[in-house]
Amino acid sequence: MKTNYSLLLSSFVLALPVLSLATTIIFVLCGAPLLSMDYLVKTIQLSFHCCILAFPAIYTIFNCNFKVAIFKKYFIAIMFGCWLSCIVIPLDWDRDWQEWPIPLVIGAYSGAFVGYTIGAYI
């Protein structure tokens, strides 16, 4: 597969901010805290993490390889990893790794690992 560098640069510069804005809105609608500007900045950083994890699939779709059925599994794995990792936030352990959005970032990376490694076989 030949790498199209202009498509790679334009999709990274144009698509990533638009998708992260949409992802931030989805996180806020699903219950992300908006108590202060600090939480909003952390939510935006979480959405950038999730969009960067999904970027190889997005780039492949934009490169006219429309195998969308395979990439649905990758997106679902990232989303499921974020959702499942929310379990540790309300636990009363008062650990540093329980603060918003650290568990969700770890869950997104775990979901992306599972989605990109064995997602095609499921």
C-alpha cells in the first residue's frame, strides 16, 4: 500500500480536530464532569487520545479502502474500553490513578490494543 502523504497530513490536521470536538461532545453528553475548566481540558485531552487511537482506521477509510465492517470493531473496542474502565472511578480508594480521565485513557488504550490485535478475528 502506497502512503499518500498529502492525505495523511490533511486528515491529521483537518479531521482530527473535528472528530475530537465531536468526541468531546459525546463524552459530555455521557456524563463527563463540567465543574471547572480543568475538567473540560482533561475531557478534550481524552477525546484527542481516543481520536489518535482511531486514526489508523480513519486514515484507511479516507484512503478509499472502505472495509468499514472491520473498523467498526476497532471503534467499538476503543469505546468499550473507555466505558468499562469507568468502573474504578467511584471506588473509594483515593488513588492518583482514579482521577478523571486517567482510567478512561488506560481503558481506551487497552480497548485499542484488543481491537487492533484480535478484533479482526472476532
